Amino acid sequence: MEKFPFTPLGVSSALDYFYKLPDSELQAEAASIRSDFKGWITDKFNLSSSQSLFLRNIGEITSQYYGDQCSFCFIGRLPITLDYPNPPTAPGYAKWIESASTVKTSTDGNGNDLATGELIFKIVYP
């Protein structure tokens, strides 16, 4: 498998690819991103040197949380969006990643699960 560009379109294309996999293969990808978010992103996307450095520096608690969120979305084939605006031109800007989720889950009286919503990763420059 070729790596995808780490852009909004690349993330969308990756999800299209993964969400067409049979359930068992998608569940394996979900388990993989949950156990090693940074490694999974590195394996699946072409990252620039600055993107690789930023990814490596994400805190472990945050990395685990991102992996958990993505894993859940994979299993439900829910949308994940990357909102990645161009960085400011002035030197010395800061870069942050925020996740926002409208994901909801429920179960009915027969134990059937239902998941809805979307996960958004937004790059912000405060």
C-alpha cells in the first residue's frame, strides 16, 4: 500500500480506502491505531520532516486519546476530518492540534450498537 499525503484530501482518501476493507481487516487497523497512534500515522502517511517531528513530540496521554478516538471511529466507519490551514507567514508561530468530536454511541435493548457523529482534528496557530 502506498502512503497517503498528510493533507485533508489525503486523510479523506485514506479513510475511503480503509472503510472499504472487510470488517475484520478494518478492526485490525482500529486495534493498530489504538495501540500506537504515532506509529500508525507514520506508517500510513507521507509526513514532512516538520510533521514527523511534531508527531513525535505529541504527549503520550494525548497520543493515546487520539488513538482511542480514531479506533472507535474506524469500527463505526465514522467520518474523521483533518482541518489543516496554511501556517502563518510570520516566524515564531505556535502550532497546536485540537480534536473535536460529535461522536455519540448508544445500544438498544438487544445489544445492538449505534455510533454517529464525526471526529475533527484541527491544526490551529494561536
